[in-house]
Amino acid sequence: MVSHHRVWPGAPYPLGATWDGKGVNFALFSAHAEKVELCLFDGHNQREVERISLPEYTDEVWHGYLPDCRPGQLYGYRVSGPYEPTAGHRFNPNKLLIDPYAKELVGLLKWTDAHFGYRTDHPKGDLSYDRRDNARAMPKCRVVDTAFTWGDDRRPTVSWSQTVLYEAHLRGMTMRHPLVPNNVRGTFLGLAQPAVIDHLVHLGVTTLELLPVHAIVDERNLVERGLRNYWGYNPIGFFAPDPRYYSASSHGDFKTMVQRLHEAGIEVILDVVYNHTAEGNQMGPTLSLKGIDNASYYRLCAGNERFYENYSGCGNTLNLRHPRVLQLVMDSLRYWVEEMHVDGFRFDLAASLAREKAGFDGGSGFLDAVRQDPVLCRAKMIAEPWDLGGDGYRLGAFPPGWSEWNGRYRDTVRRFWKGDGGLIGDLASRLTGSSDLFGWGGRRPWASINFITAHDGFTMKDLVSYNGKHNEANFENNQDGTDANDSWNCGVEGETDDPKINTLRIQQIRNLLTTMFLSQGVPMLVAGDEMGRSQRGNNNAYCQDNELGWIDWSSVDEDLLAFVRKLIKLRRKHPVLHRQRFFTGRRMPGTGIKDIAWVTPEGREMGHQDWIAPYARSLAYVLGGEAGQESEVMDDGFLVLFNAFHEPITYILPEGTRGRSWHVAIDTSLPSGMGGNRRCEDCAEYVVQARSVSVLIRKGGLVVRDPADDIDI
């Protein structure tokens, strides 16, 4: 194939395909390759029209400059080198490969045996060699011009203490939204529609956390079952948005979405998957990194490099101990912050990113690189603090500056409200920001991301409607998904017409949500939970890109939605509910008031025996907002009463709070969940109804309010 392009030496940096206004520089890292060929494709029928050997090799980077190349050019790579799987090398120039730094992909992968570097029908398996060309079935990389008119786009820069996270699937948010035009449903522009943004603004969330939007590959076994990887945890490109999510251009659409969300004061956080790729283990396809430099990019089993270390459960683990692989991840993160204007990241299976030779290391190269980076140190960083390795559960072990998904919070709150005993001590720790986990190194309560549901597991409605999972729609014989749900169906499995059970279920939802928004730390609400969304008991809807996985905007529980809005408003109004420091339990100087005091139904402070009582199903505390928070503003006083028991409990108000005027802000036993403007004048006691939460507020302190914004929430 004769080249018609002029080829100059170019430069080894930056990696990827870079348009400089005059031509395009191509640069690809491969330490073990013997030749790298740049393949150019026709933009209409995606036929390969030129194959150019990159002429230079500098510092293990292959590079060349095409002065006649322009944005829009489709390309891919073929990389030659040893095919020695037992030594960790899987080069095969018959396979077209995706540039790891590609900013845009065109088309979706079509499954064929030609994607495998070996003969799938050969008795030697991956030790055999396949000569078929897979280019026609591969996505193509596209050279892009990243120019965009941002105008005066400003990051909302919401403080951690004020943050309310909203985890959402970009496609699922808008596929059934009646006010989103059909042609942009399920896309970046769909999420940018006024009706969607208005919902977020009126709800009161500050930060939108999107499930993965990086380019992915649908697993072959899913495609053969008529399904797809809906959640997106199977990446093939760390710079390119998934082609399914844009209607015109990936960059223009994504940037427009971010710009409009920022205009509304909403931050954008991306769920990112740097722990593995879609290439799987030794039996997986050769799509990108495996064919570029398998021995560098992946963690291979020492002494048996044919096989992969698998801390992700998906067949492979990226080797961030290699400087060029660490560079890939860091360059990707900076790209999304600087070029795409995102505000932070949630890292899937983050423990695997911090693994050194001896296992998880809080001072790993990755964590150190993030901490010192002048761009990333200002972004919000959230870890899913575990992976599938034997020592992979690292909750509380990430360094200062990181927040972490608090799985212990989720489990404790779920168990308490389904009626388990012996939990009040642990519950108290979770309610107050989990200082037992995060109270070191100057970390603050916001290190704890408090969630009760997430994309992975039951929705809030299903949590109170099903005792077991019902994943039949996944076609895996209901064997997938966790069995450890800590759920309670309130008496009947699934949907029911029984009014008593439905009343109890919605009350339990209010209990769970109230607990989360009253807890210190950062609350994370899952899209649809505020409206009573159900997945019909499916707790692993990762492959349900259909009405089961999408939000149904035609069946919104308006009463529940109103309740959640008021909960978030209550949290936002009162600094004592989102403190910047952990509680001390000591009397604050000059006030004689404790910042928090735990009380028994008899009205006395709790002692050791009260904390360890196995029968206890209730917990109450007084928040001394009048005590202030050292340099922070003073607030109202709160009396919070949790009763997970199946009968009412009468609480005698503790000394010092009796004879005061209390306002009943929340009572989840009432149909609205709110206090109904009830006041408790000269109260000596208060009855907390069965399986309910009551929140009483005493006005006081120096908190400043809008004159029109009374205590009635």
C-alpha cells in the first residue's frame, strides 16, 4: 500500500494524535514493538487507504508528523513485534488497534473471531496465532480539533461540606423523559435539556456523578444474549466519550452538557474505570493495549507471564507501576479536567490503582501523583475503596484529600432499619461521619460518602419490597448479583395491593432517606430513588439498557419527591447537619452545651451498658447547634429520634431541653413525612411512632436566614 502523505519525524510528545493547526503529530508508546504502522481510513466507507510506518522511535515512543493530515481523519494502528504469550508479548499486526489516547471513536465494535490474536478453534488456544484482519469490524479513531467556545464557563466549586451527590446513568436519565426531544434522548445533549437540569436544581443536588461515559465494548456473551453493557464498566478508551452518547460530535456535545450544568451551579463528576480494560484475560480479544505492548500495560503473573493478575474480576488489571501506564491515567484525568471541564472523579475499584508489588499502598505512585498534581489536587476525588484482591477492602485507608464510598455506612443503616439489633453503637459512628475510619491525617467528615443505594444493587424502593434478588432478565439463571442485600420486603415479596404494606414501605423509604441526609459526611442519592423508581427486584441491572434500567418519568411519586426536596433543603439550611469537623462530645467553651449528646428513652445520657444492649432498636441524640463549631456560625438545636422497633417508644426529653418550644420538622410516620407545623410547647416527653424518625428543632443561635425563609421546611 503506497503512502500519499508526506511524513516528517514529528515529536514523541504529546502522545496520541494532536492537531496543531497545520498538521497532525502521531505518537504511540510501545517499549517492545519492532514496528508501528499508522493506518488511515476513508471517512465514508471506512476503507483502509494508507498504511504509514511511523519513522521515529524516541524514548520508547513511536512517532511521526503528517503535515497534510486534518481533523476528521480516521485512523488506527498495527503494531509488529514478538508473539510470545509465555513471555507476555502478544503482538499481531493483523489486528487494527485503538489508540489509547484517541479523543474520539467512530462506530461500534462488531464481534467476530478475527478480533482475537489467536485461533479460537485451535487446540493450543491463545498460544496459537491468527492471521485474519479485523479492521472492518473495529471502531476507528478520529483526529479531532478540540476547540470550543466556553465563554465565561465557571466551575461551581461547591465545598465538600455543602455537597449533595446525585449518581445517575446518562442514558437512563433521559430515555423516557417526555420533555426531552426524541433525537437527543440518551445522549449528552439530552442531559443538557432544561427539563432535566431543572429537576436537579429543584431537587437541591449540587453535584452530578455520571456512570462511565468513556468508550466501552459490549462483552460478546452479552451481545449474543441480545443485551449490552449498559453501565459501561468495560472501557476501551480513556479519552474518548462513548459514541452512543453523542448525536453530533463527542466534544461539542459533552462540553455543551458540562457548560449548561455549570450555568445551573451543578458540578459534573465522572465515574472512571482505570483498573482494567475490555481486553479481558489471555483468552480475550486484541483491541488496543494488548496488541500495543501487553507486557507493559498489564499486570502479568510473575514467572508465568502468559496469565494476568486479575484484581478487577474482569480478566486483567492495568499496571500503574509502569511509568508510561501511570502517565496514561494521569494524562487522561488532566484531559477531562482541563479540556472537558469536569469537576472530579469517582474511581471504580480504586484499591487496584494503588497496588504496588506488596499490595495496596497508601503511598503508591498513583496516589502520590494525584496528590501533588497542580490540576488534579483541586478536583474532587472519590474512591471506591476496594477491589477483588485478598487484601482489597481498604475503607478508610486512602490518603488525605480523598473521599471514599462508605460501604459500612450502607450496611449498618440498612440492617438497622430492617430491625437488626446490636447496631446502635456502629450506627452512631456512621451518623457522625465515621471518625473511627476517617478521623486521621486531618481528614474531615466529608471523607465519608454516605450512600444506602447505588447503581449496583437494589433501588431504594426495591430495598423495601424484596427479600431476594430477581435477576432473571439477565439470563444468568439468577446467579449474578449479590445475595447480601440486607433488605426487607415488609411482608410480601414484590409488588402488592396491600395498603398497609405499601404504607410501611414508603415510611421505610422516608426513614432511610432521612437517616442519610441527617448524617455527617456527603450524601449520595441515586437517580430515581427520589421518585420511587423500581427495577422489579433486579439488583444487577448492568446489562439492562431498556425500560428496566431507565427512569420512568411517567410514574413519579410526587409526595416522595416533595419529601426529598425538603430533606435536602433542611440539610442545606443548617450547618450543624453538614459540619466541617467531627463531633467531640465535649461541652463547648462559654456555652456549657455539648456539640452532640446521646440520650436514652429515660432522658439521661447513654452509658456503656446502653451502647451494647443487644435488644436496642432505637437511638436518639441532641445536636447543640447553639454551641457553634469554633469559628463556624451557630445554628438551631436538634433532637433526632430513630425508632426501628415495631412499637412506639416514648422519649423523656433530656434535662436542659424540657420546657422549651420545639418545632416538629420531620415525622416519617405521617403521610407527608414532615411535621405538619406541629409545635411541642413545654415538652416533657415525645412519642416516636413504630419504625419512624422524628426530628425536632429548637430555634436559637446566630444562624442567618432569609427573612422569608421560616423554620417551616
